Amino acid sequence: MKNPKKSKACLVAAAVSATLLAALPVAARAGEDVRVLLEILLEKGIITQEEFDKKLKKVAEQQEIKEFNQAQDIRKATQAVEQRADAERKFKTDIYGQVSAGWYEASHMTSANRSASGMSDQPKGNNRVGLKVSRVLDDDVTAMITLESNFSARTGDVGRDSGAYGQSNNSAPGVSFLDREANFRWISKTYGTVIVGRGPTLQNDLNGAFDSRQNWNFGGLKPVARYAGFHSASGVNRADRLFRYISPAFAGFTLDAGMSFGGVPGNDEAGNNFYLGGRYKNGNFEAGYNHAEVKLGSAGVTSQATVNNRVDFFAAKYTMDKLTINAGYVMTRNPSSATGGTFDTTRAGGKVDADTWFTGAVYRFTPALSWNVGYYEVRDKTASTPTNKNGLTMLATGLTWSPYKEWDFFVDYATASRNPGATGAFTLYDKWAPDTGTACTSTAGNLGCSDSQYGQAGVSVGAQYKF
């Protein structure tokens, strides 16, 4: 007769073993604990050795599958993280710009109001804010989009003329918000750089690189260049519909060529501009040259059919320890005019026959403190009477303190001398407008904003921050 207690114990053991065996396929309970339980069941005689071997093998296989799947999940997650990191490394977004402001006082700034003083807007360099988005396509090639606009620190207006007059008038047809740059760049260390869209030309780069003053707007090369015709906001130093190529450096030389396409209905050639030049650098010596054939618009005409502003720009500089000296010569010609063009009587506008000489030096007392001086002379080559009627000379000097790489504090003095009877409009501060809110006219009761035909002298104090 069977022992009831033993039978009951066997039934309980069988039930436990059945539960355990049913749970064995679950991978979460596989492992050493399951092996121990199977060994107990085998020892008690509840399962056979064959069943023990089969179940243990099955558990091991399921555990391997689980570990494999877990490893796969970890690998996929790691790959996703690495792909995101790689994408972030390939894409780069930069918000950048600069702002300068200060105080100025100058004599004979306009024909209507000969002296002026007040808050200066961008007295050192053009205020700007921009966005660059670049992507590394491979080890050699990077693609980049650049969007950049001018802005006024006095009024907050943005776009064309905002810094000059404190208002942008962006509602007017043809007035640009992204007045400085809106272009695409393909950059290759092996094959060079291609720029497509609105952007700077080589002339813009050379004007800044070889001016000892390094003060773009007050008593520097830009005011003289605008007067003599080798600087203009549209067509000479910057251009719309521009295709520009900059080669890699070969033995220190870099080729730079560009074409700005105009085009009007019925005449695809009207307004096309051409630029060709380059730069050379060897140790402490650097030189640059640019030739430009430009068809600048005029009142009522947006695309000239013939070249009315030709530029040949030569410049060089040499650095000796703390001292850098520079010199340059520029010829501007107006081939479309039998009289060699005329100087604008209300604003510095170029499109004339003129020869310009400039020279200067920079001395660095310390890495943070430097002194600069520049001398500029424009000789009027138009058929004017008397000869050189609209010639001028300008001498400018200044101190710059840069306690941080982002900050410049400066004080500048400039004086410009005109010949008697000069009718060409010039201003040593390019460009300014009074803080009055009145219209820029020369009618009675208003200050007027016409540039001056008189000799001028002025001082500028301010700061510039780059970010």
C-alpha cells in the first residue's frame, strides 16, 4: 500500500517541476539558477538524464539568443549615437558679426552743414550680422551657405544704407535686406573655392588687406576708393549674380577671377562685370593685383551696355618684426565717356578718370597696442579745368588697443585737403548722417546730407566688438 504522505510529496514535487519546466523557455530565468534546479530534479528522480540534457541544452540556446539580441540592440543604439555625432560633426552653424560705434567731430562734412558731431555709426568697420551653415562632404570638400546683412547701431535698421543713413527703406524695389552676402560656396583644398550669388569680389579683399589704417570707414582707404571709383557697394567691391573662383596657392600665388552677370530683356550682355587678379605671399612679403571691367548703373539705367568704370589695382606690404609698411597704386578710368567721366557733385560716386597713390605703416608696441598712419592722394585725370581740379590728399593716423581678441578700442584723426574750385563730393567719414530725423536735403531749415567739396578734418573715438 502506498504511503499517502509520500504520494502527496511526489505530487507537489511533480507540480513544482512542471512549473519550472514550463518556465524554462523564458530567457529571463535561464542561467545558473535553472541548472541547479534541474540537477535537484534529476537527483530526486523526477526527470531523467535525457530530459535533463535536453532541457539544459534548450535553456543554453535560449540564453545565447537573448544575449545575441541584447548585443544587437546595444550595437544598433551605439551606431545611432555615432551616426548622430557624425552628422553633427559634418554640419556646422556659425552666427557671427561685428558692431562699432563711438563719437566723432569733424569740420566741413557737408556743403550745407560744414561741421558735425555726434554718435558715429560703424566708424571703424561696417556693422554686420551673418549666418554660415557648412557641411563637410568629404575629407577635401566643404559646402557652405552665407547670409549677411548690414545694420545700424544708432537706429536698429538693417539692410542697404542702414549704416550710412540709419534707415534701410527695404520696402523700396531693389533694396536688399541681405545686402552684404547671400551666396553658396564650394570649398576644396585641392581645387579651390567657388562662390555663387551676391558676395565680395577680389577688390573688396585687397582694399582691406593693404590699407595700413585698418579703419574701413573713417580716414582710411574706403572713403578715398569710393571717391576715386574703385569701391562701390554694388558692382565693384560687391556684386549680384556673381560667379567667383579662387584657386589654391601655387608657390605662394593665388589666382582670383569672377564674372557678375547682368542682363536686360533683349541684351544679355548689358551689365556684365568682369574681375581678374590674384595675390602673392612669400614670407613677410605680400602683393596683390586686380583688374575690373564694370558697367555701373546710373540714374534711370540699371544695366549699362558698356564699361564705365575700369580699375587696375596694385599693392604690396612688408613686415619687419613689429613694423609693417605698405604702398599701392590704382588707376580708374571711364572708357564710355569722351571727357573721362565726371566727379559727382553731391556724393562720392566714382566712375571717373583718376590715379590714386597710398602708403602707410603699422607699428605694434605690444600685441594689444598698435599705431597706424596712412597717406592717400587722388589725382584728377579727367579733362577738367584747371588740371587736377578734383584732386585731394588725406593724412590719417590712430591708436588701437585690443585687450581681448574680440574688442578694439580706438582713437583716430584724419585731415583731407582739396584743391581750390573742387566740385567733386568727398567725405572722410564714409558714410555719415546727422541724428536729427530730418530729410537729407539742402533746403532751408534742414541740415542736408550731401558730401562736401571742402577740405575736412575730424577725430573719431570708439570701440568695435566682433563675435
